[in-house]
Amino acid sequence: MRDVLNAALAASAGIEGGFWHAGALHSAPSANAPERAGGFLAYAFPSYPGSGIKRDIPEAETPLILSALSAASTGVRSAAEIAGRHHDAVVAIACPVNGHTGLYAWTLVRAQSMLVRLGDTIVATFAVVLALLFAVSLYLAFALRAWRDKLVRLDTALSNDDADSAGSIPCPGEPELDRIAHAFNRCTARTCNAREHASELEIRLAQAHRVALLGTLAAEVAHEIRNPAGAMRLKAENALAGDACRQQSALRSILGQIERIEIQVSRLLALTQPVTPRLEPVDPATWLSESVQTHDELARGKNVALTVACNMPTASTSDTTDRPVFDPAQMRRALDNLIVNSLAHVRPGGKVHVEASRRASPCGARFVLEVADDGPGVAEAERARIFEPFVSARPGGCGLGLTLVREIAASHGGNACHAATPTTCFVIDIPWRPSC
């Protein structure tokens, strides 16, 4: 009977069954027929998913099987009993065996609902998707970390101070970043070539500038010397052809022209030598008064009022901590040039005013000298180049006095300029002390 069951149920997955005899409902099992113990004659489960061969009837479903058998024994062709659970159902079916009175066949199947099977499929699919997402996330995390490390190396190479001089930076090994590195290397190469070309042009320009400057200097020197030399030649010729009185006048004129040439040569020599100030504390009031007094006679001879003002208290002879520090001799040369320049331009009856003051600035106190006059002033177009060599607004001027003033002011860490005023006003502005 077991073989019959195995053959019948082999093609039905998940179905188990057996034979049962009706006499078991009314009599106890016989010791001479152990096969019929409990009324069950045979049992088979050929598609049992576990290991080995299942031979025992499921105890949990035995009441359900007996209920179906009891219903079938009442004369019904077949009977079925269903026991439902949370997510599945157990179905027991029983029917009589034709030709064998009291013999019944039964089957048992466990059926899951469509929702349960679908839920299992969804859970399995979701688990697979989660596993794939985790794998992809892990891959992307490692890829992004490697990309970030390469980006950091590229950033370090670009921010390196020696990147320009090195000429190139290494490629990080990432296609997108490699393009940036190649572009930077190409730009660096072009920059180096441009720098070399610019350096060559600067050298050529400097050479051309020196040649042009030498030409300008030679022309200006020749002009400044030729004019006095021509005047001396004319005076000498007149003296030779004239009487003793004319000879004396010619000699005095020649001496004046020689003095003019000497002044010109001295100023040229002064420009070729660097101005090295010898700094010392100076009483500004005393120094200013003594410097201006030397020009009183020239001012009276031109009928020009020369005034001076020192807007600072007279310094103590013993306390030098609050005195300005500069080279008194060099600054006097600069002031002399400004005063002489003003006296040469102002008309008779005019005024020249010299003033010294202490002024505050963001970098500290400043010592300021101003020389102003009521002369015709400097044209707006000439103010930008009035301090250049050989530029003069006065006929017969050599154009070197203001250049020397600017050099002396620069040697003290300051500057010289023409004030933006309607009248003529030149300013020398230097630090009160070198530490400022």
C-alpha cells in the first residue's frame, strides 16, 4: 500500500496521504495488526522537503484528518476539512476506496495564500535590491574617496609656490583631473615663454632707454655749455675790437658765463653721485632762520619780500627727543634751490614765503617745508614733468635744481612735489624721524 501511495503522490509536490480503515473508529488497534494501529493503514510523503523519508503521520493535523475521514464514512462521496492559520491553510480530503468496504484514502496539503507568496517574493527581491544598493554605495564611496584624494593632490600641487617655477604638475590619474593638470601645464609653459620674451624686451628697452637718455643728456649739456660759450666768444671779440672800458665789461660778462657753466657742471656732478644723508636731530626754527637769511640780500636786490614762518615751538637746547631728524646740509641745499627758483620767477614787488610745519599722518609725524610765491606759476601741463632733468620754465634755467630737490627728499624717505594751488608752491615732505 505504501508503494501505491508513493506512486500516486510522487507527481504531486507538497501532498501527503495514506489509507485508513473505518474499523478504527469502533475498536481499539489489535496487537496482531500493528500496521493498523490507530486506524491508519499506510502513509507516504514522497515530496517531503526534509532529509530522509517521512513515515510518521503529522500529529498536529491528525484531528483534521480524522474529521475528514469521519465525514466521508457517513456515506458522502468525499469530504474535505480546512484549518486556517495566519498566512496559510491546511486542507484534508478523504474519500472511500471503491471495492474495499471501510477503506478510505486521505490526502493532506498545506496551501499558502497568494499574498503570502507575493510577500515572500517581494521580501526576497527587496533583500536583493538592498544588497545591490549596498554594494554600489560601497563602490561609490571608495571611488569618491579615491577621487577626493586625487583632487587634494592636484590642489596641493596648484597651490605650491614652486608650481610656476617647476614648469609642470603631475597628473593625478583621473581623466577629468588630468585635463585640468594638462591645461595648467600648457598655461605655465606659455607663461614661461611670455616671461622670457618680456625679459628680453625689458633688456632691449632698458638699452634703448639708456641710449636715448645719453643722447638727451649730451644734447642738453651741449646746449647749456654752447650758449655761455657763444656769449663769451662774442664778448671777447668785442673786447678785442674796443677800448679798455669795453674790455673790462666784457671780462666781467665772461666771468659770469664761466660761473654759469661751473654751476651747471656742479649740478650735473651732484646728480651722478648718490645722496647719502647724515641724519641728526635738528632745531627746525634755528635751521630755517639761518637757511633763509642767506637769501635776504638777493631778495632785497630784486625788491621781493622774503618771509619765513616756523609753526613749531622752539626746541630746547638739551632735549633732542622731539626734534626732527634729517641731514641739515642736504636739506639746506634743497631749500636753497627752491628759494632761488622762486626769487628768479617772481616779479619785483612780489612775495616769497617759506614755511616749516609738523603734520600728522597715518604713518606718523611729518616735517613739511613749503616755498610759495606770487609769480606767474607753473603751467598745468608742466607740473607733471617739472622735476625731470633739464626741464625748466625759466629762460636760461638749467632744469636741474628741482631734480636735485626731489633726490634729496627721496633720500630722506619723503618726496617733493608742486602743490595743487593756483599760485606757485613747492613742498618737501619727509618723515619727522626715520623710524616713522
